Amino acid sequence: MLIDFFLHLRERGLAVSTREYLNLLQALREGVIGHSIDEFHALSRALLIKDEALYDRFDLAFGEYFRGVQQLPGMQADIPEEWLRESLRRQLSEEEKARLQRLGWDRLMEEWRKRLQEQQGRHAGGSRWIGTGGSSPFGHGGYHPEGIRVGGPSAGNRSAVKVWEKREFSNLDDQVAIGTRNIKVALRRLRRFAREGAADELDLDATIGGTARNAGWLDLRMRAQRHNRVKVLLFLDIGGSMDEHIRICEELFSAARSEFKHLQVFYFHNCLYESVWTDNRRRHEQRLQLTDLMHKYGDDYKVVVVGDATMSSYEITQPGGALEYANREPGAVWLQRLQQAWRHAVWLNPTPQESWRYHASIGIIRELFGDRMFPMSLDGLTRAMARLGR
């Protein structure tokens, strides 16, 4: 099994050596870790990957190979405590789910403060307290149409208004191999060339003409090289529901890197607010103010925002509605300011366009961006680049 894992990593472009693989086997024989797949993930990444820039690529390859595996085969294990907790999750019918009511922003925040003051212990499977499973709007592992997720992974409902935890995201890999040239071809519609810099390229036509006019004496003519003058700011939504779209976003990222000399990349989560960041591993400590970027980069820059726009509508319309912290101004205000600072701006959405009408947040952002939200398909990219080029 581990030989196939070793080969799988190499197929994904990770230069894992035989010595590193043997070190991993030795560590397993010595009992360095237990039976947990999470422990094996940490150990194998530490021994096999020496460059932090490749961690994200390793995580994706690891997830592909061990999808659905909870423990290493052949090793005995007790039933994990977390599995027992999750087994307490109430199985709600569609009718029971429909009867659950949204509390609304003000009441949800008021009830949240009450629970923090009143609750004394852990709860599971209920409908009121902060706990696991059940239908309470507070906790994780259950179901409620609108709530605050606390202390655990998402159950896949995508209905959390806020998440009470520190979330870690990985940088996108801009070296991923492009499987098709279609994305590059679409991006090239935005290019505008001009000759700039030193005259270090032979101008063949001018040289022939000058030589002919000079009675056959060689008259070398040089010219500056042609460069793409288009300048692009790329804002990438990262984490949460965007994890499903990592591959296509990396392909777009790589294509943009190769096509645009003047490209600046920034990250955000769900909706743009007062700050963004350039390194997801340091996003809590190293943030850039959006107003500073507006002053630094002129209105000759083209702006491309990439995100699925799938979130609680409060994140766009309410002060304090951001998923992870209390923002002073609604996201809608910052999206309007972005368009005022850079007239040429589009939003690329990786979710299929036919599903847009089922998400209120997508409708709000489409209204804010006018007709400038496009699907991240070949046709959508082509139309987006044509719009930016106007």
C-alpha cells in the first residue's frame, strides 16, 4: 500500500526520494505514531516534503490517495471518541428541517450571548444549547438553517452565519500544470503590447530597409522588446466552500502568472472587507488595508475577483456579519468602494451558473456588480476578459 502511495506522490509532481520513503517506513516500524491517519499525514509530510511551498500540493495528493480512510490498515484501534460523539447526531427528516425557523441577525446574536452566560457543560443532540448534533443554532455536527458553528468541522450544510474558531488556509499553488491551453487563450484577450526598455532586439525590417538605402553597407537597427502593459489585481477567495474549486482556481492562477507581467495577488475569505492578505499561513498577522491598495494601485489596473459568493447574506449586508470577526462596515460597502477605485472590475464564480439562483448571497453580489459576474468557464472567461478590455 505504501509503495503505491510513494508512486502516487511522484505522479503528482512531488520529488520524493527512496531514502525519504525508507525513513518513513523506519519511523512506522519504531512506533513513532499510532494508528491515526492524521498522525500518519503529519509524519509523512514532515519526512517526505522538505519545501513548505509544496505542502498544499502534498495535502491534495494525500487526500486523493487516502480518501475515506480513517486508520492505517492492519492496525488495531479503539473506537474514536469523536466518532461516538458524531453518532449522537440527530437524523432530521426534511419535514423537521423545514419547521426549524431562522432567528434573524439581531435575535441570533442575542441568543448567542445568553448561551455563553448560562451554559455550564457540554451538550449533544439537543435543540437549545451549544453542542454537537441536534438542531440547535449553536455548535457543530447538526442541522439548523442559520447558526453559529463552534469547535468542530462543518457538517456540509453551509448555513453558518459565523464560525467561532481559528481557520487555517493554504496558499494556492501557482506552479500547477495546466491541462489545457484554453484558460491562457481566454486571458490573452486582455493583453496589450508596447515596446518598452532598452533597444536590445534586432529590428529585421528596419535593418533591411536601412541597408538598402545605405548602398548595401550593413545598417543594424535595434528596438525594444514588446511587453504586455496590462496590469492586473487578482483577489482570490480561499477556504470553506472554495476548497471544492481549488483545482480550477490554481489553473487560473498559473495561467495568469504566465500571461501577465504586472500581476498582484491577494486573498480574502467569502467577502471583501477592510483588509486582505498575501500569505494564507500568516493571514492573521500580516494583513493589508484595502484602502492602502486603492491608493497604491491606480485606476489603470484591471481587477478580477474570484469566489463562489456562497455565504450568509449577513456577511454582505450587516456590520459585524463577517464569519470570523466583527467588521465595522458591511461587505457591500467595500465591494462598492472597490468598483469606485477600479472601474474595470469583474467577478468570476466557479460554481455552475444554473445554481446561482438558489443562493441569496450570489444574487446580492450580482446586483452590486451589475452584469459583471461571470462563470469560470471558457465562455465566461472570454466574456469577462472582453468586458475588462473595454
